[in-house]
Amino acid sequence: MIRRIITDKALELGFSHCGFARCEPLEELRPFYDGFVLEKRFATLLYLERYAGQKLNPDLTMPGAKTVISLLMNYYPPGLIPPDDNYIISKYAYGQDYRRLMHERLDSLAGFMQFDPR
């Protein structure tokens, strides 16, 4: 029941999907992730190397957490891009800053989940 309530709120806030998984180490992904980091396939996203441990073990970020809530947000611009646009620009750059928008929605969902009606 609580998952349905959280999912409904996430969709109401504008997320496209909401999923739940047990919060546990992802050791089966370690060979892939270690290779990814060793081969420097992360371009300038240095945090992917810096926080490799946390990426594979959520308990290092949030000790005692039981469930991971994964959210998907489609940031494709709602209107069509003008046909006379000759520039090659990533689709996310046409709309609002998706990182700010995502953080606003995440903050709203976190606040909703902390609400205690008692």
C-alpha cells in the first residue's frame, strides 16, 4: 500500500515511473564498474570514479536503508523543436534545467514521505 501511495505521488509530481528495490550491495556489478573506472570511460564525470564504492554499496551512503526508490523523469521538451533550428543542441538544453527540476521534484517527494498525519 505504501508503495502505491509513493508511486502515485511521484507520478503526480511529474516523474514518468517509480520503482522499488531492496537496498543491498551490487557486488555482481563490481567487475563491470571496476573496468569502467580503470579504462576511464567516464569522460569528465570524475565523481563516478571518486564515489565508486557508494555506487556499488548504498549502505555506505545511507546506512540502514532498506529500500531504494528509483525514479525516471523524461526531460524531452514538450513542444516540437522549431524546424528552422539548424543548431545541434542536446534535447535537454531546450527545456528547463532538468537537474534543478529533478531536485525540486525529489525534495517534494521526500517531504511528502516524511509527513506524519498523527
